[in-house]
Amino acid sequence: MKTIALLLCAGSVAAAAAVAQTSSTSSAPPPPPFGPSVTAGQTLQTSDMTNANPLIPADIYRTNAVAHQDLATFAWLEFISAVAPNAAGSRGVPGGSFATSGSGGTGPLVWETYQHRTELFPCNVNGTSSAPTPPQPWGASPKYVTTVTNSNPQLCSTITLPGGGTLPYNNLDEANQIGQNTLFFPTTPGNPQPATDAQVLFEAKVNQYESNYVNQNYASFIPQFSPFRLPAGTVTLPTTTVEVKAAWRPLSSIPSSQRYRYHVSNVLTYGGSDSAPVPRVVPYALIALHIIHKTPNYPAFIFATFEQVDDFKNQVTGQPTGVYYVPAYGSVGYTTPTSTTFPPSGKKVPNPNINFNTSTPSATPYGTKGVALPLGNVSSIPGAKVLKNGAVAIPVTSPVPTVPEITAVNNRALTAMKGIPGFNQNFIWQYYKLTGVQAIPTNDETTRDFYLANIVVESSQPGIQLFRGFPPITNGVLTNIRNQVNVIDYHNGLGTLTSSGGCQGCHGVAQTQNGFDFSFLFFGVAGGGFSPETAGLPSPQLAAARLANKKYFTK
């Protein structure tokens, strides 16, 4: 069933907000509590993994010299809770141990039952206007009310399966990396064939604390400033907020003899076209999981990311997977302006001097002597191949070594897993590793995990893998404003400004340019919702349209 409405505009949405009903969370079950905060020197134990009620830690201490190893322990404890079996009849509630889910066959995981972005911000219209609407009720079965791509007047469509049936918790409605790249695992490494290669798909979800916050405040989330911004301070997420982003590849693309190394779920994907998507349920394998968590000590969030160990180099065969991306832009450039303007106030702040040469661009991640960055046409990037249709396939690289503290905690996690009764080669979670963690914003690119990136979620340089500042794409050109201030850290009320990199810097753009408190999901406010993207390499025109629809990096 489809309904018709006018496209979002400040006036009509504001009018709708004035009559919006205030929703209540009183009928929703209480969210689960958090576990103890991580203390200095704490280490992972087998008992953490056999705990029948593992909880995400509430926080971790904060000093200027917080140990990176302790942050890694914090991240692993988050993962242990997030991938535990979900309690029957609930959403987002642990119903068993990490040890249990690692043996497989336990049903959905805790994070999988978090609320999908389309449940958090459904498409909605009221008469002839787009209208704010609360999230879907927490605890209910998934319901995805989406926005029909490029509909004008706006159309809403409720996703249903052919022949009916319950929708899965995993809704892979994002077919690219924040509009920048489409990612593939080749059938034959070194021979990219996007038409037939296995495409990576994505989804984003939130915990109940964020859903409850939106439920209580949705009527006030009214975009008022072009192109899509909220007044400063409109969104201040609670310090219990957790968001996750997951990347998946088709199970069919993995040799049957290696599938025991992956968490597998039946997921929702889309064929057809973006304007008329056809939902289908197929098995996919989890290859990455981002976890971002706002805590009292870290109001600029703690960012952690996990990868399946075979993403870049297959550990069974010892051979590279050949994973590659096709960018939605044709060339890359850089600028280093003297100041950043914060919309909508127009306030200008000075950008830091980062000693960056726009003619010979390079980055200096921790543990390296410097990494050259791409400049000019993307076809000049080492290893790039121009395909018959004119698209450019670029091999993913891994220029930033894992920092020693992350490796040490990954090893400690594996040792703890081996203490689980019945542990063997089929225990799934031994094949996932922490890639890195970010917590305190900084301008210093040589610090540990400044360029935090996941090999299959942030795959391009400098768009997102060696990203800092702000990377808008205009007329096919990605211009990395390398030193733009993108994070305000309100720890102790200071409001410290930084030009950060990696996941924190990227999400900081949502804070400083859109007023969203580090969450891009608020682009779905006020009934605007989200549109599912169909699998397959998009045409240049469709890629540009998707980028525009996402609104992520617009000036």
C-alpha cells in the first residue's frame, strides 16, 4: 500500500509537528542495564564469555593517558554482549552467553534485534504533508515503512514478502559505503566483474535507549536549514546510546568448507530497481560490525570496529581475497582552508595547521613512515582497472597496521575463548577480531587508531579509510577538506574542537554540520524515512542520485 505526500519542507513539517501526538514509552519493556565500567588494567576472562547475562560496560575511566589496551578490552566486552543470543520474546536483551552463540544455532543475536534505522524513522505522511512520527514500538516484530526513491510527491511503502511471512531483523537496505563506494568480493581475485561478483551490503541499528529518546522527542526534530540541518542542540543523545553498523556478504560466495568461520543469518535484500524494490530473504555471512557508544566520560562516543579475519586475506588459503570497490566519484582533490563555518549559526572557527601538502598528499598513521594519498583521476590509483562500462575497479588496501595493544587484547580474547568448555575449530567468534578503537578526539594523526577504519566498511582513500576533515563529493569530484574542524568534544563541558580522522571524524561531520550528535540516522527525521537500495553496480546517474538522497556529505 502506498500513500502520497508532499516532499519535506520546513513549513509543512513544522505544521505537522504542531499537531503531532506525544508518544509514550510506558508500554515498552525497560531496556537492559549496563554492566560495570572498565577499570585500568582489566583483562578479558573466560568467565566474561560464559556469563549467561553479558552486559555492555557502562563506561571506562578517562584520563589524558587512558590505556589503549583498556579501551580494547572495553570494545571486546561490548562485542561479547552484542553477539550473545537474544532473549526469546524480547529485543536487545541478552538471553545467553557469548559461549553459547559461538557454537551457532541460537537464533538472533542481541544486536541483530536492535531497531533498524527504518523502524527508528519510518516514512510517514499526513494528508498532503510529510509528518513526524514515532519509531515502531520497541519489542514488536520488524516493520519497515520506507520512502519510495525519487517520489515526488513523496510516497511511503511498507515492505512485505511475496507470499507473506515475518520479516527478518536484518534489513540490508544500504548497497554502498555511505554513497561513496560499492564493494565486491571477486569470484577470481584480480579479475573484477561487478555484474557477477559478490556484493557487500550494509545495515544500521540502534539500541532501546536511543529509540526511547527518539520516541520522546521526535516531534521536535524538524529540519529548518538547507540542505538538511537541525538547529544546534536539537539532538543530544543520552549517554546510554549504542548504534551498530554491519557489513555482510552472500553466503554463496564463501566455499562451503569455510562457512563454519562466519556468523550466518537469513537477511532481507532487494532486487528490482530503487524505485520498485523487490524484497527477498537469503542467507548472508557477517563480515564486519561497528559499535559506537556514547558514555558519560566520552560524549564524543567510543568507536570500535570488528572484522571477520578472512576479509582481506583468506587465512585458510593464505591468499588475498582481492576485495575491491567501485567509487561513485571520478577524481580526488584536497584543500586546507583557514577556517570552518558551523551552520546554521555561521560561526567561524580556525582550522588547525596540519602541515599537509595538497600537491603531494600523504597521511602518517601510527606505525608508519607515511602513506601517499590518491590525487587526480581514480583510474590512476595503483591497481585500478577501467572496466568495459567505464567504471573503475580499485583494489582495497590495508595501509594502517594494527596497533600492538589491539593485537595483544585480540590474543587475550582468543586465549579466553579457548578456556570455554567444548571450544573447537567450529567456535564462530574466534574468527572475528577487533580492528581498533577511538575515544578521545585529537588533531594528531600519529596517535593510535586515529585513522580507524574497517577494511570492508571504509575501503577507499581518502574518502573514508584514511579520512580526516570533511569529504564532500561535488560534480564527480571528492574534495577532502583535510583540516576541517569536525568534532566538538563536550567532556567536562569544555567544547574542545578537533579535526579528527577515522570513524569519529566521519560521524563528527553529522554533529558539526547537521546537528545530529554523531549519528547520520537523523537524516530520516520528520517522516522522511529511508529508501532501500537494490543490489548491483549502479549506473553513474543512480550512484549520484543515491549520494544526493543520503545527504551525508553535502555543502
